[in-house]
Amino acid sequence: MDIRKITHLAMLISLAVVLNIIESTIPIFNNMLPGVKLGLANAIIIVVIYLYTFTDALYVSLGRVFIVGLIRTGLLGIGFFLSLTGAIFSTIIMYLAKRYTQLSIIGVSILGAIFHSLGQVLMAMLLLKTISLIFYLPYLLLLAIPTGIIVGLMAKNILSLMDKKIALER
Amino acid sequence: MNKSDWQLLAIIIIIIISLFAITSLFNYNNSTIATVYYDNNIVLTLDLSIDENREYRVKGYNGDVVIETKKDMIRVKEEISPLHICSRQGWVKSTYEVIVCLPNKVVITLSDNKNKLDTVVR
């Protein structure tokens, strides 16, 4: 890993953390619907998947989860494990979708949002030892579609901006 | 969005609709037994057809959780948590709804009388 790449990844991690903080101040997604978030940080993960490799995306994803856990929600609590599972699930599926399917960046983002919700609900069912949470899943999946589209559009714009920047630097 | 995006969207929507359909089949069993868990241990079992219109205090991770019951219904009235998700959820009466208060590590599940033997065995 050269220094430029390390710097880029570090910058992207901090962006993801900041986006996470910003989105938690948007009241609709904070209070009205428990468990529903815009998932702005996911846009950063998509950018990393498209610009760099899968391992780098996993670094950024896990880095974000750990830092947000450290400064906001608390490490090793239930919420931490929920976001960890969601992050791992969505990163893996988005990489696979980008590598092996014809999906555009928006489709990749929707899949990521879906699997983030799926991973979180599965982990919550495991941790709380109750199957009843599956009745919340269709609502979460339904809302994952619009949030996935929004985040996908965002990632698309960030990518086109960053592509120009990176091309200029080289 | 290209063609495969729309295909993906169609598949996801079909899955969501079938999930809604499957879950709504089970959704409206009225129930009478409420079980309260703290940290995965049963702390309280209530028969909602007998224990009507009462309040119970259960120990939660952040402090006491106040649970109120009505005929065949239960809710969390007061608790200490950042977002108050479980007290905002309000009255719950279906077997397949569940009240989860993550910050307090309190879970309330409902089951109907037919399942009573299962509870005794456990």
C-alpha cells in the first residue's frame, strides 16, 4: 500500500464517520422509524469498492464501524454488533454484485442496503434469541429501496468528482 | 439505472410482498400470556386475561422499566433510554409482535394459551 492510497483510505474513513454523525441529526431517520437510517456512510464504501479493492473496502467499512462504536454508540454493545454484521454483509454483497453482475452502481447500492438490514435483523434475532423480529424485516427491506437509490446516486456523483481529482493527481 | 437494476428491483419487491403476505397470515392471533425477559432470563410471566389494568416494575439495565397491562394487551409505560422506542411502540396484543428495549436489555414476548405447556417445560 503506498502512502497516497493510505491517505485516501484514511480520508474516506473519516468522511464515512462524519456522514454517520450528520445523518443521525436528521430527525426523521433518527426517531420516527426505529432501525431505519439513510446509510450515507454506505456511499463511501461503494466509492472504495469502485476505486480500490475488496480488502480496502472491508478495511474502510470495519474502520468506520469501530470508530463510530468508539466515539458514539459504545464498543461491544448490542448496537455495535448489529452495525458490524450489517457492514460486513453489505460490503461482501456489494463487491460480489459489482464483480459478477451487470448491475449499475444504483443496483449495487440497493443490494447493499437490503443486505445491511438483513444482516442486522439476523444478528438481532441471534443476540436476543427471538424469531419475532422477522416480522419487522419486510418494512426494513421496503425502506431499503429508496435509501439505496439515494445513496447510490450520491456515490455516483462522488465517484465522478473523485475520478477527475485522481486523474489530475497522476 | 439499467435493465438488470430493474430486474433486481422487481425481484426484491416480489420478495417483500411475499414476506408481508407470509407474516400477515400469523399476525392476528390474540394472546394472553406475556413473558418479560431481562438479559435473556425470564423475570416475569403475566396472564393478561387475569392480570388486567395493572402496573409492574422490572429491573432494566438503565433503571426500572414500568410495564402496564390491559385486557389481552401490554405496553411499556416508562423506561430510561435515549430514543424511547419501546414506550413509543404503545399497546401490543399480537403474538408475533414483540417489544424490544435494547438499551435496557428487556424483551417482552406474547404467546397464546395453547403454548402454555411449552412455557412450563422450559
